[in-house]
Amino acid sequence: MVKTVDDATFDSQVLASPTPVLVEFGAAWCPPCRMLAPILDEVADERASHVEVMTVDVDANPMVQGRYGVMSLPTLLLFVAGKPVREVIGFMPKGRLLAFIDDALEIAA
């Protein structure tokens, strides 16, 4: 299940997480973000033992957006031990997104 984080909860939910966290920076008005939403739900279920999936609405949370220099939507950042380790901008099909996560975390398929 994809969780929602905001400026107030980002540090405690993402940076302090003992589990790697994939964060989608998006907005309700963003068509590629809406296309990505069901894929993120599936990925959250399929990789639940390896990574948490979270989303942040950049319109409502400008501080966290600014902190990571997010300029295009959707932007996906993978955090490990509180540090962003991988980034991708734009829509990704499910297979490519799973490969992105698995490669970064060196998960054997």
C-alpha cells in the first residue's frame, strides 16, 4: 500500500525508515502521476518486504519538494538509510520500475 507523506512527516517516515523508501513526488493535476498511481500500488504490494512506497503532493508540500530540487513530475527518489540513492523522472512502466528498484537494492528476482 502506498502511504502519503508531507512536509511534517517526511523526515520521520522516509529519512528515519529502517527500510528503503521509494518516494513519488507528484500532483493531482499531473496526468503521468495519475497513470503511475496504480503501478505504484502494485509495486508496493510486490516489493513490500524490500521497500516502502510513499507519495508526496508537491503542491501541498513545497518544503520537501524544494529540499530535493524536484522540478518535473513525477519524480521518483529511492532513499536508503535516509539518503537519496537513485532518481528517475517521468512515467515508468511496471517492469522498468521493478528493475529500477531491484537494481538499486540488488534484489535477486
